[in-house]
Amino acid sequence: MSDLHLALLILAGVLLVALVGYNKWTERRMLRQLAEAMRGSAGDPLMQAGPTPMARAAAVAPSVMPAAVAPASEVVADPPAVEVTDLPLSALYGGRTEPRFDPGAFAAPSDAGPAVGLGDDVAASDVPDEAVAAARPASAPSPRWVEDPMIDWVLELRCAHAVDGVAVFDAATPLARMERALPAFLVAWDARSQQWVEPDRFGFYSELLVATQLAHRKHKLDEIGASRFVALVQQIAMTLDADFDAPDVRQVVGMAQDLDQLLARFDVQIGITLQGAAGPWEPGRVAQAAAAAQLVPAGELRWARLDASGAPVFTLTAPAARTDRLSLELDVPLTPVSADPLRSLFKAADALAVELGARLIDDNGRPVNAASLSGIAEQLDALYAEMHGAGIEPGSPRARRLYAYP
């Protein structure tokens, strides 16, 4: 072999490595762009097999919804003036329009999911050739989105023949660019790893799941949104030569409304205000008091108590750099019961009050103290029991998908 032949072989090897590296970089960039546009809250566990999407919607959703959802007017009541040692549940004021709940006045203020392992596996003739297969990862990554039959509406696309990942990316572009208030998701069935995965450039897929969330704290799926989603999925199906079962949009919208009403029942925040007695505090003094109460900075003029996992338990907010009024707030659906959030909130409030020379009041200006804790705790326990019965555990991944929206 001459030097020229050797040089050409080396050059060919370098070009091949560069091509493979460029393809992987492009794949990661496309995945990141698509995920940023479509991603909602994410989970890590693998999805499990089950019946078809619409069958799961009918089977699961009714079981997690109460027989009747009480209107907000029946849940939120204006309490009579009482001593702070005898606060009723209506000492927590709340609702969708004002997400702050007041310890001086306590009151408790959308289609279903995908299936896994649907249809037949990709035929052997549809698997890419050995060269392409060898370039793929040995095990495909599990998707960041995990189906939740209670809160997801999923449509299954069954392709007439296996399509490559690039075609999937191209077909999903309109969905990624769609303006929407609810997150959307797309996963593909990988026959090699026998699981649902995020599609990649080197994959070949014959089944896809396209999902949207039914509701969260700020928005629910309505008929217009559902119809637009179906139209976009139909466009994807046409592009990929796939078919899917046409959904009953009105049924799905009804499920979204039921979920939204359920969310409203548990959309509870507990708020305590610290009122200064001698004029505004300087920013440094507030920061020092927050640190003494074991709160850490969580943004501009904002501090938080964190649990063992680093998730916020409650927050302290100042409306301005110099202020004589601070707000402590506990977002009940987002905080695990194991964190003992109510007791921690009152303990921090007392510490801040001592450090700043402040008094604790509710949103109506009535005094609040530690004696209020037992009365509120009893009725908060009742709320926790209702959430448990409805399948929404405070602080769980499901609760965060439903309530962790600004």
C-alpha cells in the first residue's frame, strides 16, 4: 500500500468520524429545540403497558373524579369575626383569581391518557440496515414525559410503514410551533428497546403517541383548543402516512372541565403578613432576618424554605426594597405533607416577627399567632384527605404538573 493510499484511508476515516459527530450534534440540537417547545413537566420512570388511549380515558378518569364537585361558593365562606385561637377552615381565603389564602379567614376555595405497547412491533424488514443500527445508542433513552391517564389526552398514530426519526421531527414541527396554554408531548415506540422513547434521527418508528394535558391551575382544554390539537395530529398523520382513531372532542372537553373543577377545590395557598411597627425595613435587615429564619434567596426580594430535596416549602416576598410589609405563603398542592409545612410556616413567621419587631396579621388585618395553628391544621388535614381520595397527593409529580404554573 502506497503512502497515497494510506493518506486517503486516514482522510476517509477522519471524514467519517466528523460526519457521525455532526449528525449526533444535529440530533441533540433538534431534540432540544423540539423538547423546549413541547415539554411540560417531566417524569423519569418508564411508561407501562395498558389499553388504548380512549379506553383508558373512559376507564380511569371517572374513578378519580368525585361524584359531584362542590361549587366554589359552597367551599369558600366568609367567616364571622372570631378569636385567633378559634379560627375555622375559612381562615384560609383563596380562589382562582387571587391565589393567596388568608389565615385570618380559612376557606378552600383538562382528556385522558396514552397507552403503552399499542399495536404490533416494527417488522424486521423495517429495521434500519446494520450500518445505521450500529450508529444508534445501544439503549434508547426513556422519555422525560410519562403518561398520566388522569391528566393527559393522547392520540395514537399507527404508520403504514416505519418512518425515520428525521421525518418524525419534520412532521411534528407544526405542533412544536403551535401557540398553546397547555403542554404537548410526542413519543415513539422503539422496537429494539421495547419501550416508548423520544425519537432520534437514527430511529425507525411505526407508532407514535401525541399528547396534550387536559388542564392545569391556570387553563383547561376547551373545544377550540381540542379541535386545533386534533387537526394538528391529523396533519402529522397525513405527513407520516399514519392513521388514528378520531376522538369524541366533546367527551374530552367534558373531562377537562371535570378536572378543572377538581383542581379548583384544592387550589389553596395559606398566607401570613408581617406588618412593621416602626416604619420600613432596610433591605439588608430583611435579608438578615430571612437568613436567621433559615430561608434562602429565591429571586429578587424573595426567599424560600427548602425541604430535604431542595424543593420550596413556603416563600417570603417583599413588595419593594424598603417596605414595612412582608408576605409568607404556603402553596398547599405543591408541598408534600411529610415536610410538615404548616408548622414550619408558623415557626418561621414567629422567628421573623421577633427579628424584625413585626406583628403577624391576616389579609383583613386581624392578628394571627401560633394559637391559630391547631384550628387550621385540623381542617388542612381534612383537605389533605380529600386530595388523597382524588388521587392528587400534595407535592407529587402529578400535583406539580397540575399546579406548578406561574
